[in-house]
Amino acid sequence: MSSLFCCPLCAAPLEVQEGRYVCPSGHSFDRAAAGYVHLLPANRKHSKNPGDDKEMVAARSAFLDQGHYAPLLEALSQAVTESVSHLPRPVLLDSGCGEGYYTQGLFRALEASGHQPRAAGVDLSKFALRRAAKRLPEGEFAVASVYHLPVGDESVDVLTNVFSPLAVEEFARVLRPGGLFVYVVPSALHLWEMKEVLYPQPYENPVKREDYPGFAWQEARPVRYTLSLTDSADIMALFHMTPYAWKTPKEGIARLEALPALDCQIGFDLHLYRKL
Ligand SMILES: [Zn+2]
């Protein structure tokens, strides 16, 4: 069976044969029992276990499975299914897919709208990819860098980037002309009430639209709602999904941990770009 991935050593297409990914030059990569493949060359590995750790991934999965970010997934699904309405077998690449909540949701939405999608996800965390492969057995998942995506030139119809590093040149390389790039960014007041607890003087998120070489910006679709969390574990799971988890003084974290409940504004903008 042909794979969506290509060889990280020679860039030739990979075939899946008996649980291994092989290229015509004989390079071979084992698929882990958990369903993902390691395509990150040793010289691009920056630490022994890069990416999110097991506990962070588990907390994030549990949080997402409660549907707290379902409105974002719905907006993503809408944008993606509209963009491939003319394609029977669209190829989706989720760059920085994490534990696969959005990859799975988008795949199922495409199926529900009558497509036979193919989906691949790339992330640095093997713990996240274990869950992603379990969520979506039909998908292909690889440990790889989003700055060196292991997929061929112009081989992807839709590329999604939900809270992960922006590698615009790579995204332009792998998307076919006319393909869709969906870039999810936080709104000015996203998580405002949480920031009011964490910081004496919170700041709004900077918001500006960027133009990227190789892409035409089409529109921004806003997603806004209030999330009511009534469980400290959920509040802390949300906190650990944010960049604030690395830069908040411990007094701020202690104030958040003491909260039994939190009503918080959620705001995202889906920026839709068309590959030129
Ligand atoms: Zn090769």
C-alpha cells in the first residue's frame, strides 16, 4: 500500500509492507506497535524524548474529549469540507497534530460529507502520536519535524495548523496549487479570565493578519464562546495546554489551582489561505 509519507533520507515515496515503511532505495522504517512511524533523522533530534510528555498528552486528551473545544472543531470541519467539495479523495495533513483530536474529527467530518479522505499527522511527541493512531486507525502518523515534513511536493489538499509551529515554506512546498492552509490563532481576549487570575496585569493577545509568500489570504472565521469549567482538574488541564504553563509565577498558578470553577472566554480565528 502506498503511504502519504516519503523517505526522510532520500525523499522517495514510501510503501507500507508488513508493518514497515520502505522506499525504493531500501531505506526502511518500522511502524511501532502503537501505529506510528519514526521518520525523524537522528541529526534533527534535539533531545531524547522531544515533544509533549505522557501526562500532558493524557490531560489534553481528557479535556478535549469532554467537548470543550468542539466549536473549534466544528468550524474547522466546515471550512475543510467546503474547500474539498469537488475532490472525492482529499488528502489532509495535520501539521503538529498532537494527540489527534482535530485529525480524527476532520477525517470523520469528511467521511460524513461523502468523501473517502486520506489523513496524515506529524508531531514530535511519540506519546501524542500513540493516542492519535488509536483515535484514527485509518490515518498515518509520523514522528517528524514540521520544518521537514516527510511528505512529497504538492501532495496535500488541506493542511491544518492548530496551535503548533508555523513552517510556512514547508506548508507551501507540500500543498498542491489551490490547496487550503488553515491557520488557527487565538483572539485578543482568548482565555482572558484565566489570565486575570494568573497575572496582576494581563495583556490582550496581539492580533494581526499576516501575508505569507506562496499563499493568498481568503478570510478569517471567528469562533467565540464562554467555557464554563466546574472542575479544578479541567481548569488545570486547560492551563497546561497554554504557553502560560511555562512562564507563570508560582503565586499565579497557586491562585488558579485554588479555583473550584472558572467561566472563561474562548476565542479563535481560523485564517484560510489558498496555495497559489
Ligand atoms: Zn529512501
